[in-house]
Amino acid sequence: MNVLLVFAHPEPRSLNGALKDFALQRLRAQGHQVEVSDLYAMGWKAVLDGADFPARDAHAPLDTVGDSLQAYQSGTLTADVLAEHAKLRRADVLILQFPLWWFSLPAILKGWIDRVWACGFAYGVGEHSATHWGDRYGEGTFRGKRAMLMVTAGGWESHYAARGVNGPIDDILFPIQHGMLYYPGFAVLSPFVVYHTSRLDAARFAQTTATLGARLDALASTPPIPFRPQNGGDYTIPALALREDLAAGRSGFGVHVEG
Amino acid sequence: MNVLLVFAHPEPRSLNGALKDFALQRLRAQGHQVEVSDLYAMGWKAVLDGADFPARDAHAPLDTVGDSLQAYQSGTLTADVLAEHAKLRRADVLILQFPLWWFSLPAILKGWIDRVWACGFAYGVGEHSATHWGDRYGEGTFRGKRAMLMVTAGGWESHYAARGVNGPIDDILFPIQHGMLYYPGFAVLSPFVVYHTSRLDAARFAQTTATLGARLDALASTPPIPFRPQNGGDYTIPALALREDLAAGRSGFGVHVEG
């Protein structure tokens, strides 16, 4: 398979750097073609602004949606964004690797999403009708591709448990896994998460890479998180509310996962 | 009161720009002192990297936590970050205003958090013992201050309802409101959210500013979201799991709100 690993840590000589090196070696040993977008090494521009749409009318107010669509359709997005689009089109699997900073993506990786997920490419795709509300949440440009998060967290695993003070890790990652990855069509695998990173000795590192290796070996066969497709009948249109008979009486992120 | 408004939209001639102008006028008319950090106008550096800690040993691996603490304690953080710290210390109320991009902060605002929330300032504060796990989640540097989000979203309100396809807005904002704001001590007011922004005509704009004005007038008196304090007895230490008799049998973000 073709694997694209997007790496968002500023220090190569870090736990994240070591896990990235391990992952690349393992994936290549399995015969995969691997591309890496090392955002810090690339000096990735994090901030979406008017310079992202060089063909736009510079006197008109910036329209972050309309200008993005126009630039995407006319092929005038910037070269750095177009290069990521080409990598994404080649990829069968996308891995986003990052340290969890303030319960979310580091800014440089959020900025990769903000800029690369162009209108017409990752959103604003497909028709809107009485039975179909755009190609998203199970449809879209990335349909047929898989994605997985590789995350490190300073806190303890119990702090991210179902009743831990930080909130459950599945819920913390929902805006990323469901909102940024499933939305444009990826099938999302369960995340690989390393906790309590300040206390990771050689034994735990060996254990961690063993687990990671097994996850990487199973990239093609692991069943994805069964998020509910938007246009398959589970949601009313256009309200996009989950049908009352599904996960009856419940609410929250969890109802958007089948079973 | 002193109000700090952090604004994260690239276009002043936008709905967000108009709402910002309205808010500033209203707050000043009420007699408040208002400071604005207009991140795009300031050219805010979004990406946390080694340059944020100019006194560090440039040959050693970057330690995003340790180098941050050392720079904070020695007063060697960069001037842009120190200026934000001074504004935050003066502020009684912090308002973060942004468009919801991919169910999270725009990268420039995430980078404001990543860089301004230094170790020793916004985290890594207080003692860790058998009864106290750091000054956080209800304690910390910002205790006694209030915070509120002002958010615009393209999607419909029903898409963000309890069973809407995007997930409930309270849960989408939990990593920000609980993880970024309550964690370092802010009392967090309910967010002000505008939905379906592409269809906002003059009548809805008037309605929107009327509601916003009322929210701004009540900044000092609005009861904050009753997030549970970490060190008040609701959580076991050090596991930081919610006590079994509280919100018994439930899990998810909602259990961290009292009542």
C-alpha cells in the first residue's frame, strides 16, 4: 500500500521522533511505499489567509470558503497545498502523528488541515437534495482510504478513561476522527495512543513499539470505527438528526457510532 | 472590568469582523476597558518551536515542557508571548472569538494557546500530593477570571444538537472550554454561537447582535458552566476518576458538569 505519514513534532530526538522512525522502518519492511510530510522540517505554513489563494481579487473581502473553492477548481492553490493533495491522492492510508497539546492538534497540524482540506476537495463536495446532504461522513474524496491517529499524551491513561477528569480519549479525538477524517470520506481506525510520556523507560518503549508494530502490520485488515454514514438512512435530511429509533434516548458523540 | 478579546479571523470585512466591532462598541459603552489581540493583524506566530525559548541550549533536544518552564521562570519567553501574559493578568474577562474550522480552533488561535499557555503559567502549577493534583481544573493562574467563547459555524443549529450529525456543540467545545480554559482556572460562561452563517441576512444579524449584546451586558453576573473542581473531593487522586457515586453509571464529557 501507499502510506502517507504526517508528522507534527518539532524535535526529531523526541519520543515522537523515535516512534516515527520505528513506524517508517516497520512499514517499509512490510513492503509499503511510505511518504512523510514532516511539517516542522518542511516549515509548513500553518495559518490560512489570503495568500493561499493567489488568483483571488485582492480588493474583495477574503471569502475563506468561496475563494478556496475557486482556487481548487481553477488549479490555483499554492504549490505546498497542491503537493499535499497529490500525496493524499496516492495514499491508501493516512497516518497523522502528533503530541496531544491542549486536548487537540498542535497548531501546525491544525493548519495543515485548515489549508489542505480545500473546498471542493474535502468539503463542499456532492449534491444537496431531499435524500442526500453532500458527499460527507462516509462519502467524499477520500472514500476507500483509511486513516489512523498516532498520539502521545502526557497525562495518565486513567485521566482519559470513561470517567477520567480530562474526558474520554475517544471523545477528545472525535472532532478529529469524525469531523476531520470521516467527514471527507476516510475509514478511521482506532487511534494508537501512548500515555504518561514523561515516564517512558526502555521497557515501556519496547512494549509501546511492539504494540505499534502490530497495529501497523494490521493497517489493511483492522475494522474501522463504525461511524454512521450520513446519507444511508440513519439521519433525517436536512436536519441531520439521528433517527429517533437509533440509540434511542441517548445523545453525545457515541450515538454516531453503530452498535 | 478589563476585557481581553482575542480575535482569530483573517478578514475584518466579515461577519466575525462585524461582530467584533459590535462587541467592542458595546463593551466600551458599558464602561469596560477593552484590549484586543487581533491575531491575524498582529501576524501572530502560530507554531511553537525552539525559537520560543531563545535562552535554551540550542544543541540539546527541544523539551517543549521543560524549556517552556525554564523560559517562563527566568523571564526569557519571547516578547510577543510576554505581552499576552501581561494582557491576561490585567483582564477580568477573556473572550476568544473565532470561526469554527473543522470543529476546532483556527490554527492561529490554537497556536496562541500552544505558545501563551506556558508551563508554570497555565499548566505545571501547584503541588502534587495525595489530596491535590496540581492547581488546575478550577484552580490555577486564572482563578477569579471569566472566559467566554464567541463562535460562528457554517452548519445549521440542528446539525450541532444533542443528536445532530456533527455532535453536540457543548461536546465539540469541551476540549476548549474545559481543557484550555477551565484547566488553568477560568470560570467559563456558556458560549455565544452563531449558526448557518452563509444565510445571515440583515434581520438575523440584528437579532444576533441583540442576543450578543445581552450576553456582553451580563458578563459579570452570568453563572459559569458548573464544571467540577478537580481537587474538591469529586475525583480520586491520582487516578483522577470521578467518584462512583457522582453521575453514577454515566460517562462522557457531561459527567464533569455538576447537576
